[in-house]
Amino acid sequence: MSRMLFLAVLVAVPAAHAGEAVMTWRNPEAFTDIDSGDAAQKSFSKGVEKAFNAELGELSEQLPKGYRLEIDFTDIDLAGEVDPVYLRDYREIRILKDVYFPQLSFDYRVLDAAGRQVAGQQGVTVKDMSYLNGPKLASSGTAFYYERRMLREWFGKALLPVVK
């Protein structure tokens, strides 16, 4: 009997946090670096957008019920740099080096369930100049791992304390 009660409480806990996120890109053709290398640029850009949306969606679940995070990316500079590489054929691939650190710039606001702004800031820039020295490598299979890690760190350190 007590086990069933525990499970019911465990299932009810996530409902207390049910925020949402809405992401936009302002003038993406002017972003510093979302270069696909040899991949199709449109498909690559959609992949970046999908990965960021997924990350922000997961993060917004930590917001209070009914809260909404609106984030407008004004610049994206992905980790690494696309350079030509001479292997069997001439190809352009993304090379990760310390000097090619990721950087994201955006404006955001958080609205409560009544639609009132409870937090927000323009001109936010997050970067990770030592991204290759972190605990996990991007080769883990997570798309845009370094950028997603920066979003998680910003969300946990700068945003959550303000809205909780």
C-alpha cells in the first residue's frame, strides 16, 4: 500500500513544473557560424534549430507551471570552425580547436501563467572558451553538445534562481 502511494506522489511531482519554451532566430543568415561544411546548409540549419528547441523544451520543464520562456537568438557561433581537409577528396569538415569556442547571443523573457513578464534580458552572450576541457566530449553522439551544455549552464545559473 505505501509503495502505491509513493508511486502516485512520484508521478504527480512533474506536473508542478510544466513550463514551455518558444525559440526564434533573428536574422540567421547573419549569424557568425552555423556553417554546414559539406552538408546541405538548409538541412544542417534545421538540425541546429531542432537540437536547440529540444534542449530548451527540456529546460523549460523546470519552470513553474504555466510559465513560458521566449528566447530570440541574435547570433550563433558553433563550436569549431569549418575548414577544408585533404583526405581522399577535398572536403570541408568542422574542426574543434580551443580558439574556435562556441558563443550564443540572445534576448529572452519569461512570462508567468498570467502573461506578466517575471524575468528578461536583452543582449545576453554566453560563451565557453575552455569548451574542450569539459568533462565530456561531443563525440558522445549528442548533436551540438557544447552549445546545449552552455544553454543548460546559463539556464541553471542565471534563469532558474530568478523565476523560482
